[in-house]
Amino acid sequence: MNKVLNHNFFSDYPATEWKIIKVCFCFFWSTQIASSVIDGRSIPYPTGIASYIDLSFLLSNYTSYFFTLLGIAFSVLYIMEKWMRPVTFLMFILSLVVFTLEDSNGILNRTSLYTMIFLVQWIAYMKNGPRLPSERIQYAVQIIAAGYVLAAISKLSTSGPGWISSSPMASLQVLKGFAYSYFDSGNPGDMSAGIKHANFILEHKALTETMFAFSLFLELFAWVAIKNKVRTLIYGLLLTCMHIGISYYMNILISSVFFPMLIFMVNPGYWLYLAYIKYAKTRI
């Protein structure tokens, strides 16, 4: 654990850290691929490339199995660091196709971040410069940060600063979020929690506006995270707290945004690994 105090630890990405990032990222990506594959026979709401190319020829009885197996195969090669140029590009293509098919069936899981991360990693491997160990991670961090900034700009362009003052209206979103859980599980506790949190928002307007303002600030200035590894970690922890707060109060967790951010900016798996190494040394 003495490495934690070493400057190089906060400027470089050791091979073990990169390996843990890949394992965690592939786990969530391949899981998302498996849950997103389409069993339908049509594309009722074409979006993205499906608006220009008819992708219905990809839909068959075996589509789900085919795409799932491809995702697993590419994940194995990606983790083993094999043929990374073609593999990252093919993972980008697979993500683009599968998630476009999903979106085109009216299912919006905001999975485009996975697609863009593989694209920028492919660019890093194509460059194959001396900073590749850093760039293949930092490029992903830049894409993640850009997503948060665009989300903030979207809020401001639609509602302006009034987005903060209208925060009490979020009580409706809270009720909707917990209602989804209630209708899925049939647990009346979900509706009770939704009513409780909605009332909290209505009764604490100043606190709610402060929380909304802080969240908007974090999103708008997410570009700060891309400067170096230290800022990436600190900002990742702040964004993690923001997501946990939103999940608790509003029962909303956009997993396809939260998990890539957590993996590339905080990488808790690596910190657990370091803690284990420290513990193992004390037992010798």
C-alpha cells in the first residue's frame, strides 16, 4: 500500500489496474448485451443507423444466442489483451448494432456510453503511442465526462437556471420511479418509500434546490476530471455520491452510465485488490 503515496501511482495505470478495469467493464457490458438482444422480428421505431440501414435481417430465432456468444468471445479476447485493434473495433460494432436494435424497439437504456468507450479505445490502440497504457483509460474518462457535460447543457438549454428552482416538481418523478418498482415487485413498501421521499422534497424546498444545483454543477464541470488521475478519482467519488443520492431519493439508477463511470474513474475493484495485498502481507 506504500505505492499509494508514490507519485507514479497517481500518474500511471499499472497492468493489474488495467486488467481489473477490463474484467469489471466486460462483466457489465456483456451482461447488458445479453439483456439487450432482441427476440423480435421487426424494428418498429428505427433510430440511429437503423434509420438509414434496414437491420431487420439481423433478427431471427438465433439472434439472442449469436450476439450473446459474440459478446462473451470478444470479452475474453479483450481481457486477455489479444488482437486489441480488431477486437475493440468489433466490440464497438457489436455494441452499436445491439443497442441500436434495442432502441429501435422503444427500449431506452442509454447504453451508448459503452459503444463510445470501445470506439475511443480503438482509436488509442490505432495510435499505439508511448502513452497507450494511459490513453486507453483516459480516452474513456473523457467520453464519460463529456456525457455528463452534455447532460447538464441539455438541462440548461431546455429549462435554463429554472431547472434548479423547479426541483420540487421532482416529487412526481420520485413517485413514478417508486411506482415502477411497486408494479414490478408488488411490494407496498416501494410505494410507501416513494410517498415518503416525495413529501421530503416538497417539505424541504431549499435543501432540494441545493442538491439539484450541486448535481448540475458536478455534471457541468465534469471536464475537470480529465486533467489527471487524481482529479479523475476525486471527481469519480463525487459523481458516485451523486448517483447514490439520486438512487436513494428517486429510485433511479442509470446503470449503463453509473457502472462505466465507477469502473474507469474510481475502479473500486483495484482498491479492494490493494487492500487484500496489504492484508496478505500482514499475515505473512
